[in-house]
Amino acid sequence: LKLSYVRVKMGEENKILLRNEFDGIYKLTLNRPRALNALSYDLLLEISNALNSIKKNKRIKVLIIDANGPSFCSGHDLKEINSKNDKAGYKKLFSLCSSVMLAIIKLDIPVIASVHSTATAAGCQLVATCDLAIASDKARFATPGVNIGLFCSTPMVALSRSISKKHSMEMLLTGDLIDALTAKEYGLINRVVPYRDLNETVLEIAKKILKKSSKTIATGKKAFYEQLELGVSEAYKFTSEIMTDNMTEYNAQEGVDAFLQKRSPVWKD
């Protein structure tokens, strides 16, 4: 498979995470192709630092996470994990990974996973954590920890909140790879597109989001994840309050006026 999806600029070959900002969009590219973009401690730390920077940058409206090389992400770096039997070190690694996943959820802007190839274990967790996930027809997904005696417990958190209990347990208990169409059927990803169309499709979605009010999206994303933790009655009470506050803001008033007047809204973000 010849991979040309991500172009690495001169001088960036040794960077494990590539950053690119353009037109309100920020792209983070996992760049450990020889290690199948395994999430080493250093790579997770780079992602964490990048997310903190993105959070402070008001120009950015959408984040895309993609990868360079033959795999999207193979999960944790098993060579790194196997190098020492250190419980404190393991806890530090898995805690950092969990904090990265939570940071993606708590980020005010939408995060899109652009998955060109295989995403396994913590790589599958990363896909499940992102707000949207678009995959090529060559993508594959698995939580195969059970095959090596290491149950995918932290990936399970994101997976079980994205797809059904039965599908989650099947993936976790068998460790089998599923193809992109099956992943879409399960609800793990949003769309499956031809490999050659992946980048264009993701950018089209990002550009649609750019046309919306970023304040409204931030409000909605935060409320979405918070209401998932509530019972049905509490969720309706909570979201009713969110809707009430949202409706009194300028952008909602402007959006309704623009719709009624058949014109494009002018947001104040």
C-alpha cells in the first residue's frame, strides 16, 4: 500500500507529532510511521501539550487528527511498556493517556479523526473519543489486548460510550479486527469513503462546521458530554436550562432572524 495521505515537510521527519494550522482548522498528525504511530509516553505528552495550546487559540474552530504511515495508530508502544516492570511508570503512562482523551472531550471545538488505516487498542480508543470519525475503506479497528493478556480496559471506556454493549464486548473479548463498514454499522465511525477521498471529505465536513457559530458549538459540545452522565429526567432538566440560556444569546437571536429573513447569519464569536 503506497501511502501519500500525509505529506511530511522537509525537516519534519524526526518530529513525532506534526502541527498545521490553516483557515481556522488545526491538524495534528501522528508521525511515528515505523512504530505504527504507537502512543509512546513522549507522543502522548506532545498531544497533551498541543491540545493545551489549541485550547488557548481562539482562531481555531476545528481540530483534525490524522496519521502518517501504514497505520493510523497501533495503541500503546509495547516495546516501551515491556522495557521495564514498573507499576508507577505504567500508572503514569495510562493516566496521561486518559487525560489526553478527556482533554479531547473537553475541548470547545469539534475534533475529527481522519482514519486512513488500522486503529487498534488505544488507537481505537482515540477514534472512539473524537467527536466525529471518518475512515477510508482500507481502515480496520480492534481492541486486541485480550490476545496478549492485557485487557483493553481504558479503551473500553471510550468504546462502550460509542457503540452498544454487545458490540463492545465482542470486540473486547475476541480482539478481532473489524472492517470500516462494520465499524460504521456499529456506530464507531461516521462515514466510510474511498481512500483517495478521505482528506477531501474530512475537509468538507470541517468547512461546514466553520460556517457555524463557534460559541454555539462550544455550548453544545459541553452539554452533550455532560448530559450523557445524567439520568433521563436530570438530562432534560439540564439541557432545558442550556437551551434557555442559549436562546437569550446574540447568536441564537441572529440565527433565527437570519433564517426568517432568508439571509446568512453574521456571528459574533
